[in-house]
Amino acid sequence: MTLTSPAIAAPSTADAGRFDDLLALARTLLGMPMAAVVAVSADRHMVVAQQGLEAGCTPLARDHLFVRCWEQHAPLLVLPELPESPRSAIRAHAGIALQDAQGRRIGLLAVCDRRPRAHPSDAQLQALAQLGRLAASLLQQEAADRHATIVAQAGQHAREAVVVADRHGGIRWHNPAAERLFGSALRGQQLRQLIPLRLQPDQDAARDWLGGAGGDRLQLRIVAPDGSLRLLDATRSPWRHGHAHGTTLILHDITEAAHQRAQLDRLAHFDPLTGLPNRNALLAALEANPDWGVALVGIDRFKWINDGLGHALGDRVLQAFADRLQSRADAAMCLARVEGDVFAIACADARLRGAEAGDGEGAGGRLLHDLMDFLQQPLRIRGHEIHVEASAGLALRADVRGGGDLLACADLALYRAKAAGGRQLCRYRPTMRADALARRDLDLELRRAFAQGEFELHYQPQVELASGRICGAEALLRWRHPLRGLVPACEFIDLLVRSPLGADVGAWVLRRACEDTAAWPDSGLSVSINLFPAQLREELVPQVLRALADSGLPAHRLELEITETIALAHDSAAAATLAILRERGINLAFDDFGTGYASLSILHRFKIDRVKIDRSFVDGMLQNSEDAAIVRWTVMLARALGLRVVAEGVEHPEQAELLQLLGCDEAQGYLYAQALPASELQQRLRAPEAAADSAPRSVAGGGRG
């Protein structure tokens, strides 16, 4: 018969002692000198208590009489005359199998003798059966006590707090971990004192759970002896013993783990610098509100603020910007910091609609306009007055069909707003997606063209206004497409300026221009090259010096042009790099002077040798007094600073005459020549009128035009 009761370990001396009287009585009743109680579990027979046997309280061998005859007990087994055997000295045996309350066999009560005996009487066998029932009860009690001792010892050393309460909620037992959690005076208290209902988020649910309703687990809150609020993961299990019953709680303190999870959750959904929701939280809000649009607001030229005033103050600007956003927010919108200096405002289309220029003002139509005006008010941070300008890209849900990416559409609109010069509010239109795909395709085409050598340089001569002689040339990049032919620069230069490919193309322009210039017949002429923003890095200095050394071109015959875009993007780093090159004899020029708002500050930070008047002012100077005044002011300023001046886009003799009258030094434009391939420029330079030039030599130009 298979036993399913728990295995019983070897008893202690105290455990065996509880069977002494029972064994003595069994020996007396049957008149035999030996008796034993054997516990049986999983085919293992162990002597729990014995009197008169040779073996102690140990497991029995498989060939022992008790083991060999175990299955024959039904439940009584009487063997009065056993034959002699070398395996056992027992010649008489009377035994009864012990059963638990469920009728499962758990052991054996055996009475033995070393000599044969007469068969016991019925009265003796009935007495043996009664003693068997008593032995079974004692054996179960011994197992229960041992189990309780083991459980108690485990509970004493458990990290989790264990609290045993009766059916009225009174504490009957607890372990040391419970004392550490609740304090020392636990016994006699009530569960409701340990776990106050007022602290629970749902008091009714906590009351019902402590009363036995609901699932087995619940999170509970308590106040620890040190006054701190603790969060517990509680597991409840009922206990029953006879008519008594109650509840056992196993309590695990998860306060720190909950704090860590909350922190991780906050990091996953909130920006640590500004405290605003982050991109993940914004996406969740947009998914939950299918009628919401979104506006992305970016700080114009934030890199200039960051580099000029330091990253610590730049962070304070972002925090102040976020504070202003929050001060105008309400429960019906979601604010977020998407990345860097870009923030998001999401709410219903109806509130955002009409906010862009040219639209009518519906209900709430002034939302973004008013917010933009508020955001762009000057900030006062650590003694600095900072003027913040911003652009916004708006994408309405109604404009983004087919489940399109609302944020990506808003980003396209923001890109368009910044490309328009900043301080703009632009609404997404489907054509912007097509434009973005076209820019991507063009970027891929430019990379292919550069790899296959389709770029070439043309040179536009510059002349001295006083003599009309060539005094230099501007290197201009051209793209000879295998199918389209010569692609106009206006179709690809702007994208190349913003692309990382600009660094590689700029390095190629530098090398080729130096090689071509070194081959010109007039060794007094110089060439000017526009730098790409991506070139302004630490490698620029060795790159320029290597190009000069490889071509043999003297440093004073090379001029590098920077634009306001480059200056604002790189600021102090660019100034330091260009200062090193200027110390090596290379000239610097400022292109498109007067078109940006930071021209004077750039002249102050960068050591410039020459300025170029933008063609937009030259084109309108004969008809527009304001353009003429800007040209006059530029020339006067340059003279005062000891700089030379060259005018771009000169197409009419009247323009050249006025420029010369105002004191401009040099000019370039279709009045003199268009951009020429290197071979044609060499032919022109060999002409007598070009070679006869005796005026001071200088040049301006660029690598982009």
C-alpha cells in the first residue's frame, strides 16, 4: 500500500518518550518482552519508539521482519510461531497497522518475542487494536508537533512578517520580522490596530479582505514605529484547528521597491529637467484622444544661447520656458518636452484651429498666437536678460489622414517655420510630406553624385571698381547630372549646407580650388571659398593647411567665407578655429552681410578681413532708398573697421557707378562675367587686359553658390 502521509524524521528522545507507557502496556497485555512503534512513509520504515528490541530508533533494513511483513497487516497480523531465521531473532509477532483520520496507513504497532507463543486471545487482540488507535493518534500528534516546530523555526528566521490571528482578529502569534515591522507589543492586539483602515486607498475593500473576502493578495499601508508610511504586499491564508480558526498574514515590505518602480515610471513618462511629460506620455495622450492635434514649439537659435551663456544657464532657460507653458495649461491639454529645445502642446483640434497666420479665429483660435507672444517675452535668469524667440509647427488631426504620424507632421511644419527665418507659426500641409520625401531623395542623389565625381567648380571673376580689372575669383560648386545636365545651384546647395555630406564636399572644394588657383597665370590673384557648416570642426585647420601644402598655394591667396548661419551655429568654437587659420595668413570674409540680425556681433567675435554686400541690397539700391542706405552704411562701417568691401550681384553699369561713388572696393556679377569653368577662367586671365592689372590683389567668393 502506498503511503501519502508526510515523511517522518527520526524522533528526538523527548518525542520517543511519549510512547513509553503505551509500549509497556502492550507488552504486558500480550505477555511478550518486545514492542515497537514504526512510522511508515514512502516505503521507508523507521522505528519511532521501542522497548526490548536490539536496534535503536533508526530506519529498518529491507529484510527486517517488520518491513517484509508490512503489506500482510490487514490491519492485524499475528505470527505466533515463526521459523528460525538468520535474518531475524523474532519467533512470535503480533502487529496492527496504524491509520490516520483519512484511513491512510501511517505506521505499525508491533509486539514480539524471541520464542514462539500461543495465538493471542480475542480479548488480547481487541486490546491491541485499541492500543493501535492510541498509537496512531500519538504518532499523528508527534508529526504535527514536529511540523509545527519546523514551521515556527522557519517563521522565526523569515524576512517576511508573519502574523497569525484568531477569528476575531486578535493576534495569536507573530515572528521577529513582524516585530521589526510593527513594534514589539503585538500579542493581544487586533489586526485593525496594525492595519488602520483610514490609511487604505479603498477602506471597504481592505475591511472585506481582512474579513476573508476577495482574493488572496492585497496591498496594504501601515505606519511603522519610526512614523514612516510603509506599503506592504499582503498574502492571506486561513487556518483551522479543531473548532478554532483564523487568518495568517504574510507581509512583505515593498515600500522601496514601489518607490523605485514609481521613479522608473516617472523617468519613462516625464522629462527629468523640466518635469513635463515626455514624448512617451505625449504619444499616449494623442492615442487616447483621437480628436487632438499637436503643435511643436522650438526655441530659435537655442544653441547660440547654450554655447554663449553655458549649458547650466541653457538648462535654466528650458526650465523657465517649461514653467511658462505650464502656467497657461489646463486639464484639457497635454504639454510635453519632446527633445532638446522642442516642446509640444496637444489639445482638441477645435482649440488649435485658426491659430496659424491667415486663418480665421474660431473658438480658441488665438490660443497659439497668445501663447507664442507670452513665451517670447524676455527672461531674467541669474542676472542675464535673455530674449527668447520661438517657432511653432502645427498639425491638426483633420489634416493628417489615414492614421499618419501626427508628431512627424508637426515636425515638418516646425522645420518649415524655422527655415522661413524663425518666429513663425506654420501649419502642416500634405505638400510638406512630399517636399520632405523629395529632400530625402535629393540627399541620396547628392551622395551618389559626389561618390561618382559629378561635382565641379566654376569661378566667377571679381573686379576692382576703380580699374575694372580682375582681382580674384569666387569658387562656386556646380553639379553636372548625367541626365539633367548642369543642375542650378539653387536646387541643391541649401540641402547640402544642412547635410553632413557638406563636410566631405567642402573638403573636396577646398582641395580642388587650391589646385586650380595655383595653376592661374597671375600669381597675385586669390580665391575665396564658402565654408559649409559641417566643416567647422577641429579637423578644419589641418585640412586647410594640407590643401595649401599639397597645391603649393600661398596662404595669403586663400580666403574663407563664413555666413551668419555658421557663426550662430558654432559661435566660440568657430571663432577659435578661424582665428588659428588667420594667424597662418589665410584671409576671412563675411558673406551676405546685413541680411541677418547678428552681423555686428559676428564682426566683433570673428576677426574678419572683408565683408560682402548681399545681392539683395545691390539689386534694389537704385530704386529703394533703404537698400541704398544699407549699402552706404556697410561701406562706411567697413572703412571705419579697416575692412575691404565687395558687392555681389552687380548687373548694371549704374549699380557699379554708385558702388564706386560710395567707396566700395570690388564687385562681381553678370555685368562682368558669369561663373566660368576653370579652363575658361584661365583663358580669360591670359588676356592682356587681365594680365595688365597692377592694382592691389584681393578676392571674395564661396564654395556654395
